[in-house]
Amino acid sequence: MFVNVMSLLPKPKPSNVTEDKLIGQIAQIIRVSGDEIRDKYDKKMTDTIDGLKNHIVQNPEKRDIYQKVVEQVFDDGEINWGRIVMLFYTVAKIAKELVTCLPGGVSDMISWTVGYLKKNVVGWILKMGGWMCSIAAIARFRITTVQLRCPPKPSSERAIAFTYLTTGMLLGGIVVFWLTGNARH
């Protein structure tokens, strides 16, 4: 018995040239930026994280050293998308290195990071219009014909804040694991 697979797929929608251009430009920005980060920082990050991992494995009671790293990222009061993305990248790489040695430590590290971000960074993310507006802000530098507008400040309900944070972490995690997986091959 044969099933017509094509009938199971969604019907194609008419192409929107402006939307296709926007999608292509955003995808290109992400590819170029991701490749630049990988090429410029991955070796340095890997070496430094290996050193941190070895220090933590040899001194498990000093797992809180990771917290000091996160706090120092924002201790000058400057919060920006680049720092947030690099923090996700770093957390994923540290977690990947520590998961076999200290699985409980990785769980604690991720929980602490989420708590830190909720307390110290989510407000800034919401003030900037959330994760989706950050993508639009990047695209705005390259797009001259499409005007993207996001509300300056969505509702400050905790549920919305948590949704933004979780969505961003999920997207960041996927990108980071993809980057770190490709960097090792």
C-alpha cells in the first residue's frame, strides 16, 4: 500500500519577495556572524574552558568559580546581545566539557545561570523588545526597503519574561551546540 506523501505536506504558499529577501538576509547575517565567532574565538574559548574544567574537576568544591565568571561578564553594567549570546555559547561549552565529570555540577550551573539571567538580564531583554526584536535590529542594519517595528516594551508579566528567556536560551543552545559540534569535526 502506497501513501501519497505529497498529500501530507502543507500546501505551498505564494512567495512573498520582501519576506524571502528578509529571511535570506537574516540567515546570511547569522551564518556570517556565527562563522566569525567560531573562527575568531573558538580556539581561545576551548583552551580557556579546558583550563577552567580542569581546575573545577581537580577542586570540585570551587564549582562556584563559574558564577564569578558570569557575574564578571556584566559587572561593568553593560548588557548587550553580543555578551548574552557569548554567555550562552560559553555555558554550553562548559556544560559539554563538565557533563561527564560532574553531571550534578552541570545541572546546578545551568539552574544558577537561568536564575541569574532572570534576575539581572531579562529586564534588559524586555526593554529591548525581546528576542525577536533583536533579530529585527540586526536585520535593520542590512535592509533598507523593509521597515521592521517592534513595540518598545511588551507587558512586563513574569510569564512573558520567562517565555522570552526560555525561547532565547533554547535558540542559543541549538546554535551553540551546532557550532561546537561542527568545530570539533
